[in-house]
Amino acid sequence: MATWQYSAMPSGTEAVSGCNAVARFVDFGRGKNGGGGGGRRGTKVDRLILMRKWQLRPMKRSFSVRNVSSEHQQKVKDPLTQQEDAESPGSLHPFPPDASSISSSIKYHAEFTPLFSPQKFELPKAYFATAQSIRDALIVNWNATYDHYERLNVKQAYYLSMEFLQGRALLNAIGNLGFTGAYEEALSNLGHNLEEIATQEPDAALGNGGLGRLASCFLDSLATLNYPAWGYGLRYKYGLFKQRITKDGQEEVAEDWLEMSNPWEIVRNDVTYPIKFYGKVLTDSDGKKHWIGGEDIKAVAYDVPIPGYETKTTISLRLWSTKAPSGEFDLSMFNSGEHTQAAGALYNAEKICYVLYPGDESLEGKTLRLKQQYTLCSASLQDIIARFERRSGTKVKWEEFPEKVAVQMNDTHPTLCIPELMRILIDVKGLSWKETWNITQRTVAYTNHTVLPEALEKWSLELMQKLLPRHVEIIEMIDEELVRTIVSEYGQADSNLLEKKLKQMRILENVELPAAFSDLLVKPKASPVDVSTDELGESEEEEEDDEEEELEPAGGKSKYVKGGIQGKKKKIPEPVPEPPKLVRMANLCVVGGHAVNGVAEIHSEIVKDEVFNDFFQLWPEKFQNKTNGVTPRRWIRFCNPDLSKIITSWTGSEDWVLNTEKLSELRKFADSEDLQAQWRAAKRNNKLKVASLIKEKTGYTVSPDSMFDIQVKRIHEYKRQLLNILGIVYRYKMMKEMSASERKKKFVPRVCIFGGKAFATYVQAKRIVKFITDVGATVNHDPDIGDLLKVIFVPDYNVSVAELLIPASELSQHISTAGMEASGTSNMKFAMNGCILIGTLDGANVEIREEVGEDNFFLFGARANEIAGLRKERAEGKFTPDPRFEEVKKFVRSGVFGSSSYDELLGSLEGNEGFGRADYFLVGKDFPSYIDCQAKVDEAYKDQKRWTSMSIMNTAGSYKFSSDRTIHEYAREIWNIKPVELP
């Protein structure tokens, strides 16, 4: 039966519409679990209105689509070309659309999916209409992708992460589909510019740093390489925070990225799952557990399409939002004037997804974080299990679950996947403990991202027992299984060894052994000893100074008067506080999963040798390395078009975008004068863009002829932004002591750029931000210095800012204390864009240096295997600071950078012991090596031919650091999944 076709299609939760002005009012399939259709056929009045407006004629082509999770296969045509695929649904025609078709689609969305008043077609409205038009094309592939997976019932990987730092989606989507030129022309015809339109999109506030950006690069690679996969996260309404820089340093305000809605997401109102907190656990007569009572909320799915590059595969990032049923709103209480209390349940549910990493210094903050982690795990696993059951049909074989599902935990935040999967399979599906434990261990894997002890999460057992009582029961049983394994492996002959292993490896810390092992480490009781007053620590002098005391012993009052035997005061020792009982999440990850991977070669060795050495000795086969990677699509092809054209020209094709090994071919041209001239021109063009950004964001004017020296990353003491800024202070001090001619001869002009957020409650990190901005305020206004040195802090650093800064960078600083950075991914992005790195042998720096060549990397600082000895040396008072380091601290304290006190900041670099002192991150130790290395940077930059050759070698050597390579390794060695290309 023919349906009416118009010049574009309504958006919303409908499955597809078209950029070829293909609006159709049609019947839409409604799936069981994947989001609704809900379209309608156009009425006669509708048809007449649209025919007059768009000068349309009836068409006789049928067009119907299926929902992402629908089980009904239906015929789909390309919305951009109107070509029907005879073989399979959702296939796109190989040639791109024309500009006039795109213009019509954009105009349709501006008119019929409006978010703005109809009178004007200004930038915000144009952005939303453009995004909705390209989303129509994405949805065709999106639906076809999951229809294909559904029919084949392939094994699928599920990537769970608390962060996904996506960046803007518009240019990435248009570029991945190959429609950039057509969209540029279409928007030009409509009086707009694609680049300007793209700036209207706010960055999705779903992440903070490298953890979230890695997750997003992985999704891009999974889609591009046609791997069946799905990402799961939380939909944070206010993100981490938006950073403002004032005279007082960093200020935090709520993100507003959802203020005008998000055109990329589709709410799936039919995909909701119950989430429970608190309550109690009951056991029925058959021994079955029931978790009842407590607080109940709902998790609602919001899906975001992730398109692959030059492929039809489009996968999902499913984000969970939380809410309470409307019935939880107490209307009678509201009408009686108790408005806040009336909406209490709604607020408690919704606030779970308000903020990424809410402050956890209070009990309320800790509770909220744990609620977030459980919500992510529970909703995602319920969804995964529902999909497995649906694909299994009438007979579900649970033993096949690990053959169809791979769950990857991105750091320890999703650890509750392990007990939650156990709970669902045992309590809801009726499996035995033995079956469930086997399934869980074969399904789940864990990526470790840190060697910092404070980042290996530990949760209060008391809090977890209150919030998740059933999960604690399961964790206790897993801990008992682990104890049994340890005892079996090491025996009881050497009690000291056994005690050490149990202390290091147990999931429950400071908790008595399970009842079955209660007498395992019993030691003989010490005989009672008569302790004298002096032995309690009271001296005769203290006795003489005592005033008359009145103590109240058990059983009644009695006076103890100074001078008599009876009156002599006994000093009672303070009771030793009982250590807190904790759940060690990282240990649970290692025990509950089948694979544990580090994210750089040096990091993976530290994981095996130090962080989890006891587990490595027990299960060496679990441990792997998967060096991180970044997507070359976003991080060269789209963010650096000038460089991309050069690479394509010199390598002979665009194959490098999918096969980055082609980048290595640039090595043979590194000294070519023609290539170098093109290379420098592209770099300068990017620097001009950044100069404009700096002027817009900070008001400072910088010269594009200066070296752009950049350190952008999360503000943390171990990342050592403090070392960088103290090096800049030393440079400034030296300049001030020279004549103008001496300065010009010795120093290369530099623009030193910082960016990154300090966590809201991380006081020392915020002091570092304040110090950087104070130094900049002084240096940037010093007429003696001029363009020789500028210090810039770019506020609110995010992916979009990175996409400008990284292509313009010439020197990038990756200077963490050796052995403390797991990998880093920004170092890879900088190297890809021809930036030369200065850094320590830490994280992925080690492998980058190997690939780009030692001569093309500025190395300084202590090595990872030296750090423990250097800290010990410092604690023993044997460290002698370099005179230049002492000069810099004195210079800072002189008041040259304003009236602020930097005593707390500089105090952390002084002393030999104590919390927050003794220079734990070895800034003072590495300072002279760092300064000397920076002098080498200046000398190299003066020789522009050498510098450009080094830059080309960095891009050529970065081929290894594509996330495509990393994903291939995960798929082959951890998940056991294979590419599934759409026909």
C-alpha cells in the first residue's frame, strides 16, 4: 500500500527520516525493548498544507522502518538518495547526497521539528535543524545495525564507564558519513557556514578527563571496525562543572549542555528498569533470597548514535537517567504547604544523575556516588540480560551467556556489575551459586587505570550494607571463596605467609575471617602483665604538675588526691580506634573477572609487579597489557584538515585514516623542503585559530610566531603542572635579570598554555590554578618581556578546545612523576598532530619515544624504578635541592606575583616528612633536569628545519597509537568478538 512522502520527516522517537527532503508520515514498528515508533499517516489536510508549502507531488514508494530493538524486519530506503536496497534493510547508497536535498531537509526540520520561534533562522535554530537532518541519516544505519545483530544473534561487547567525554557530534557525524562538502554547500545556500553552525553545539558534559575520552575513542573505533558493541553510561544533567577563572582562581558553576535539549539523543520511554536501594533481605523456606522494601526508582534509557567512519555500522551509547514514578509525588502534602517534602522522592531519584563525581567528603556525598555506580551497573545488566533472553527465544541457555555477552568495566566504578549479575541470576533467574559464579567470571573483565592507592576505590562496608544489603551478602560469599582459594594455594604451614596473603588479597579489609576459617590464624593469648604507672607513660614531673582530679571509675565516685598513694592519678592509655571495615573494589574486579589489563606497557608491568602482585602470582593468565589509543578520525582527520590534506597528498591516499600504519611512510619525507614548507604553513594556520581563541577567552593577545608550549589535562599534583609553572617562573626571573638584547638572543619566544579542571574539593590543585593565573597576570603585562613570554590559562578546557589547541601545539608537556601516570592519551593526540613532547619515562611516553625516535623526544627526570629510593632519601634528610630551585621559591615569595600567599603551595615541596609535605611528587628533584631539558628545547626550535623534521617524525611514529589497534586487541584477546559488517 502506497504511503505519502513529503520533503522531510518529523524527528522525535521515529526511526528515520531523510536529508533528501524525505518527510513521510508512515507506520512505524514498535519494538519490545528498544524505543517506540508512534508515527502516523498524513491526513488529507496535512498533505494539502505540505504540498502548498514545499511544492510536493505524491509518490508511490513505500517506506517503513523498524525500531532499534524491534523484531520485525522491514524494508528501508536510503533517505538521502531514495535508492531502495534489495538485499537488506538500512543499507546506504555508496554516493553522497546533493546539497539541494540537504537544504530541503534542514528547512523541513526548522519548520516542523521546531525548538525556536518561526520568524528567524539564526545560528542556534540552524544548528538544531542541521543536527536533526544528519540524525535522520544516522538512524537508518542505526536501526539496520541492530536489526542485523539481532537476526545473527552475535556476541556483543558492552563497555561500562562512568564517563564518556564525547565532544561535539555534528562535524564528526557528517564527516564519518562523508557528507562534509554537501553540508557546507547546503548551509551556504541557506546563508550559514558549517563551521559557525558547529560552534553552537555545547560539549556533552558526560566526562572529565582521559578516562571518558578513551571510552569515546573506543566507541568510535568499535563502530568504524564493525564490532558489535554498546556503550553504557549515565546522563549527567549538570556534568562535572563549568570552570570560570577569576582573580581568586577557579570557580565552579553547573554545566548547561541540556538547557536547550540535545538533538542527538532519543529517549526510550519503553526502556525502563527498576533500581532498589536500602531495604532488607529475607530468606524463604526454600532458602531463596528476597530483597524487599527500601527505596525504589526507575532508570530510563536515552540513546545516542555512534557512527563509524565510511561504514554503515552505527552503534549505541545508552545513557541512563533516573526518576521516581509520578505517584511518589505527595499531592496532599503539597497542598498543605509542605512543598519540598512533597517532592522529596522525586528529587532523591533525579539527583542521582545530576552531577558527575559529586563531592564525597560527607556521608551524603558518598551515598550519592555509590547510588550512581549501582544505577549504572543494575540498569545496564538488566538491559543486557533482557536482550540475551529475547535473542535466545523460547529456551534460554544461561550457560551460553558468556558466549553472547562480554562486559568490560572501565576502571573500578562499575565493579558492582559482579555482585549485581550474581544477584539477578541467583535471586531472579533461579541459577545456583556455582553456575552463576562460573558465568560471571567468564563474562566480566576489568581495565585498571591507576597505580595511585587512593584511586583504587574502597567503600565503607557499613554504608554498603545499608544501601545494598543483598550485594554485601554476595560479596561476603565471594570473599569466602577467595579465602578458600588462598588457603588451598599456600597451605597453613607458613602462617606468616598465609596471613600476609590474606591481608593483601581479601576483598573485605579489616573484617574477621569467615566462620569456616575463624580459627585459621588464632594466636596464643599474651599473659597478663602488671603495668606500672610509669609504664603507662606518666613521668614524676607530670605527677607533680597534676592538679586535683576527680575520676569516676565503674561502680561509683572516688577522689584521687595529689600527694597520697590513693590520690595518685593513673594515666589511662587512649584506646586504639578500630580500623574501618572496607570493601576493596579493585580486588573484587580481579577476583570476579577473567581478564585484568593495564593501559601502557610500563603501567601493566607495575600492575603485575606492585599493585596486584599477589593476584598475579596466583592467576598470571588473567593479566594483559592493552596500550591506550585515540581515534585518528576526530584527532587528525576532522580537527586538523590542513594537516590531513598534506598527509593524504604525501602518502598517496586517505587510507591512513583507517590504517594508521600508512603514517609511517612520512618518515622518508621528513627532510623534504617541500613537505616541511607545507607542514609549517599548516601549523601556523592552526596557531592563528588558537590566537583568536585566546583573545576571545582571556583577552590576551599572543603572537603566532612564538612557540606554542601546551600542557592541558586534569589538574593534579602528580601531573606536575606545578613543575611547569615553576619552570616558567625561573625563565621569567632569568629574563628580568638580562638586558633586552641578551633576552632576545638566549630565549625563544613562547606562549605557555595551560588548561584543565581541578576537582572542586581538591584544594592543592585549585591553588596550582590560582598560582598559574597570578603568574600570567604579571608576566603578560610586563612591558620588558613583551612577546618573549606569555602565560595563558584557557578556562573550561574540554574536547572542543582540545580540537583547536592540539593541532596548533609545537611542544607539549607530559611531565608526571615517573610511574604514576597509567598511560595518558593526550600525549598520543599531540604526537599525531606533529607536536614534540617533553616528558618523563611514564605511561605511554615510553612507547611514544620508542616509536618517534629518541632524538625526537625531550626526556628528563627520574625513572620509575628510582622513585621509592628517592622518597626514602628525602625522608632521611639526605636530599639537597638545586640552588636554582631555591631561587625560584624565594622569587615567588618576594611578592612579585601579587599579594597572595603561596606558603601552603610551596610548603608541599619542603620538609622531609609529613602529610602534604616532603615533595612527594619530586618536583624539586626533577627541577634541574627539567630546566636543562627546556634549554635544549630552545636550541632545537631555533633550527626550524630540524624542528619541522622532528615534528614530521612524531606524526609518522604515532601510527601505533590508534584506538583501532587497541580495540582489535580487546576484541581478539579479551572479548572474543568478531567484526560484523552490514551487507
